[in-house]
Amino acid sequence: MKLAFAGTPAFAATALHAIVAAGHDVALVLTQPDRPAGRGLKLQPSAVKALAVRQNLRVLQPAGLRLDGRNATQALQVREALQAAAPEAMVVAAYGLILPPWLLALPPAGCLNIHASLLPRWRGAAPIQRALEAGDRETGISIMQMDAGLDTGAVTLTQTLPIGPEDTSATLQDRLAALGARAIVEALARLSRGELVAIPQPGEGATYANKIQKHEAVLDWRSDAALLERRIRAFDPFPGATLVDRGQTLKVWRGVVRRDFGGTAGEVLSTLPGPLVVACGGGALELVELQRPGGRRLPAAQCFPAGAPALGQRLTAGPD
């Protein structure tokens, strides 16, 4: 099929690679503008752009798609390019820009979105993180026929995936990216045969995966230990869960729930050279892997060269 593709991060690049490998003609790729990254803050292309360049695909990077907005000139150029390319369908994966009505209506077969959840659960920007944070036992991929709503379109194909007890957003995203790539190739094959059936989402069971905010990363010791352990995994690699020890912020990359300890929220119940355990609103959390500013991820025993938190010390309990 002749397609257009819109996506930005590695999750989307995995799908684009599979689509090209399956023999589809990707006439145009849309991705976010290059962003500063790294210590030198040099402009870096998105994962999708880097792949598209290697595959000799045409790439456009508009800052917006509204024909009446501040980036109207760029949006008009995109519309003209899409009209000239005449794709039968567009595939969208973690693009990062809202598709306006003119774009949704442009391809004859519409726009298919690769969404990393089992819709209608976890519509929105952060479905992987929110599924982990909530303690869901499974997630998956939904191939959705896009409409003007927020992930409300009819679902054409779903694939499920179990969530393991040690999964992080990073590990789960990698597995979902591979699953999404396989799912979109299957959906496109069905579409080309006229066999792709779109089923409206049910009205019940919808939840929203709000974008992760940096302030959420601070561990609130008043919460239950199980929730904090899940949040640590959900926020790995971004933004990374944090705690404050004697005025310094450390990132927490791994914790273990301990129900054999009890105390006041934020109280250090056990310290090095034994396990480093902090009381929570329910149970306690053993801090296993940490990272000091400018350092790397290390076992807790190696993260306190000047001395670990003292027994009975109170760590910051989170925002009031």
C-alpha cells in the first residue's frame, strides 16, 4: 500500500521499520522538529527521522498542523505534500502533534494509530507508565481508526501482553514496540484485502493516561509501599523517581516492598550496611538501586560515600 507515516520516538521507528520491511510504499514521513539533547544540547533528529533518512524516505518536520495557527505556512506545505503523495492511508504512532480534521480526512482509508494500551483503558499520552503505576497485570496494542477525539476511535485490532513484576516503562515499551510493529503490519494486510473491521469502543471502562509531570517523581512516603514500588518502575527511565536525603536529590531506580517493617512515613527503619528501608504509609520500601547527581545507577550500598541516612532519620515525605 501507499502510505504516509507520522511518529517521533523509538517506539514509532520500530513500526516504521516493519512497515517498510513488509514492502509498503511510504511516500511521506512526518516527525517532530529536531530537539536539543545531550550535554552539549546539540540538535538531534528523532528516531523516526534518523530511520527515514537511512531509508531514503521524504521527511517533513512541521511545528504544527493547524491551517489557522501560528505554523499555518508549514501546515499548508504538509497538506500540499500529502495531496501530491496521495497515500491510501496514514499510520500514526506517538507523533506528538494532534491531527486536525483536514488531515484525518485526507487519506481515503483514514489514519490508523498504534496505541500502547488495550483501549478504552488508558487513552492519552502516557499509557505505558500509567498501566505500570496502577498495577495492571496486562496491557497491549490497539490499532485504532483515528477520529477527532482523544483516542476514542474504533478499534480494528488488539494484541495483549502480560506485565511482569519487574517490568519498567523502558522494558515494557520495548516489548510493546515490537508488538505494535507486528500488529500494524497485520492490520495493513487486512486493510489491503478489505478485511479490516473497525469496532467502536465501549462506553464503559475508559480511563485516561495523563502526561507524566516531573513533580510526580518525588516519592511521597505517606503512600503505600506497593504504589511507590510501582511508581519507581513506571518512571524508569523518565522522569525517574526521586527522594531527598539531607538536602540532596537522589534518583531511585529499584525498590522492594517490605511488610516486615513498620514506622512513621519517611522514617529510616534500617540502614547500611544492612538493607536501607524507609517506612511508608503502608508497609515499607527497601531502596535497592539509586543514583546520585552526576553519577550512575548503583546498589544502595555504593551510593553513600559520606555515610548513609541514619537510623530514625526522616526523609522528605513529599508535597503537602
